[in-house]
Amino acid sequence: MKIKVKFYLSSKLTGINEDELNMELEKEIFLEEFLNLLGEKYPVFGKNFIYSLGARGDAKKARIPLLIMINNKYSGLKQTIKQGDVIEIFLFAAGG
């Protein structure tokens, strides 16, 4: 199953040199599972972002949160990723 991933993040934060990846997945998976796969494949991304999901349950390891859109719609971690989906990953930041 093919999907597209677009990054709106610094490559220094992700360890990924491309702004866009075409990826193959074996089956439909939850967004949370997909982010964990990205973290395994790209350790810098995992180190900087995966702990923000709370998957590890360790508040001391919290990282920068992400805003993730699937097909131009805000998506939660239990959103299913399907064939042809476009996933956009943004750095969630605020300023004043």
C-alpha cells in the first residue's frame, strides 16, 4: 500500500533529508503505529518526536509535539492510514 509523507520540519530535527517521502506499508495501520515505524526507520525523528506521543509513558522524555494532517484534515493517533493517503507533519509551535 503506497502513501506519501510530507515534512514541514527541519531536517536537523528529523534526520530525514527529503521534504517528501513515498512509502510502502504492508497494511492499514493507525497513525500512532506509523509514527513509531518512522521513529524506528529514522532514529533522529524517533528521538526528537516519538516520546511526545506518550507511548513510553515517561514525562521526563517528552519532546516537541507535532501537528499531523491526513488528506488535509487534522488527525488523531487512532486515525487509520489507508492506500493513497497523504500525511503532512508539522512542528506544532506557538508564539506571541
